[in-house]
Amino acid sequence: MDIENHSTPSSDFLVSPMETMMQVGLGLSIGQQMARNISDYVFACNKQQMLRAPFIPPSESTEHLYFVAQKTTYIGPFPINEILRKMGDGTITTETLIWRKGLPSWIKLKDCSEISATFLPPPLPPQ
């Protein structure tokens, strides 16, 4: 048995340092490309999810929008809080005509139960 032949590796299995570095570089390059592809895919999926607006079913809002008569025209629509603000600054009064969807015609602001409830005190109890 020849000990010298067993202690030295065959020249078929020897790889030069340059070849090893090329293999490492190639492996790193392939790994980076795979990671980039996965990252791009995940980003694209997340971007599509972000761009797609969530579906929110329409709700029946109890707040009405009101139009306000001004001489020969009207302005609006306004939510109740804007109507109250306009009353506060004197732009409109309880005699101003208003209209909202569901009303058959223009009514005085004081006759609108949704709005008048916010600025009129409750009726006095019977004596």
C-alpha cells in the first residue's frame, strides 16, 4: 500500500483560488438576483393591495344636506353644522327658506324639525 498516494489529493479535485472566487461570486450574484426577484414580487403584491381601495358599503347617513334660498337663487348643499354656523354669524335666520332631499317644497328654517331641534328649547311642560 502506497501511503504517499493516499495523502495527496488527486489533481482532478484541486480547484484554483481564482476558480473558487469565481464560484463564490457567481453564487452570490445568483442569490442576490433571487432575493431581488422575491422582493420585487412582494412589493408588487403589496402595491396592488395598497392601490386597491377597500370596499366600504354605502351607509345610509342620517345627516341631510340642505340648500339655502338667497333672493332669486340658492346655495348649498350644507350639513346641519354649517347651517348653524351661518345662523350664528347672521347669514341666515329662522325665516330663511331651506330645502333638502325628501321635502316636497321649500320650508322656513324654523319649520325644519331636524334643525330647529338644535336651536330651540323643548316645549314647556303643561301647567
